[in-house]
Amino acid sequence: MKSELPKEKRLQPGPAGNVVMATVVGDDGKPNIITLGMYMPISINPPLVCIGVAPRRYSHSLLEENGEFVINTPSIDLEEQMHYCSIKSGRDVDKWAETGLTPIPSLKVKPPRIDECFSHLECRVVQAHTCGDHTLFVGEVLATTVDEGVMKGESLDVLVARPIVQKNHVYFTVSEK
Ligand SMILES: Cc1cc2nc3c(=O)[nH]c(=O)nc-3n(C[C@H](O)[C@H](O)[C@H](O)COP(=O)(O)O)c2cc1C
């Protein structure tokens, strides 16, 4: 038997996804961090990724001002900091000061990278679409940097990197099958 879920629950049994921490910066030059579950690569050549950000987020206004973002991927060791960046707004707090995360300059864009994350995709917004209650920002990846220790040849060794996967605010990481 299969049961049909009500409208407000229709996304809930979808696949669990990777959690990322995007960095953004606005006209005042103060960078912010936002935790995102809505992240997806969408083109290989050119390299494009997309993120979904609700218009009411402080980060949404910074994206509109500057048009750049960095996708930083945290390991499960950063669960606490990642969670903080998902419950507090940069309108009210300095998430860098509160989490102790370290901003390091990016190679190609204004928002900084988060040093403690293991990979960083530096993106420039090339398209923005309103999709229901979120804006889909498509970003061209201008540079990618990664901690050497998490690479196996040219691929990410996910068992070493231990990215955060989440479903309904329950956090876990990957293991061998
Ligand atoms: C696991 C998780 C995933 C989230 N994913 C998104 C997302 O994809 N898009 C979004 O707009 N907000 C998402 N949020 C909520 C934002 O991270 C949260 O509202 C944050 O405080 C916004 O920060 P800001 O106001 O500084 O931009 C998510 C929250 C959690 C806990």
C-alpha cells in the first residue's frame, strides 16, 4: 500500500541532500553565511550550479546587490556551525564572529571562502528565476578550490570528506555500503 501525503508534505519523502554553506556579500562589504539544502549542479560545460533562496532571507538581498556567491561544503565536524547559520540571520548577528569560522579571500569573486570547509565553488549569478516561494539563482562556477586531503586522484573522496546530508533537519554523513 502507498499513502498519499497532504500538499504541505509533498517534498518530505524526497531524497536526502547535501547541505552547503553559501557565502555572500552586499554593498556594505560585510560577508554573510547561509545554510542551504537547495543546491544542485545543472550544467557541466559551462559549469553551472543553482541554489534556491527565499526572498525574505537577508542573503537574498545580498545576492541581488552583488550577484556572486561561494558554495562552501562543510564536513559533519561543522554540524554545529552549519546549524547556527541556518537558524540565525545576518541581519541580526555576525555569523563569522559567533561561529568562529574563518573567512579567506576567494580567487575570483568578492564573497570569501570558509576556510574550515573542504571545497569552495566561486560563482557569478548568470540567471535568476522566481520559482514559487524561492528564487532560483543559477551561478557560473568561475573557480573551484579543495583541500588536498579529501581528494582521491581527481575525485572527491566522500568517505574522507564526510559531507553533511540532511532530511527534515536530521543530519548524518555517508558511509560505505
Ligand atoms: C538544513 C537546512 C537547509 C536550508 N536550506 C535553505 C535553502 O535552501 N534556501 C533558503 O532560502 N533557506 C534555507 N534554509 C534556511 C536558512 O538557512 C535560514 O533561514 C538562515 O537563517 C537565513 O540566513 P540569512 O537571513 O542570514 O540569509 C535552510 C535551513 C536548514 C536548517
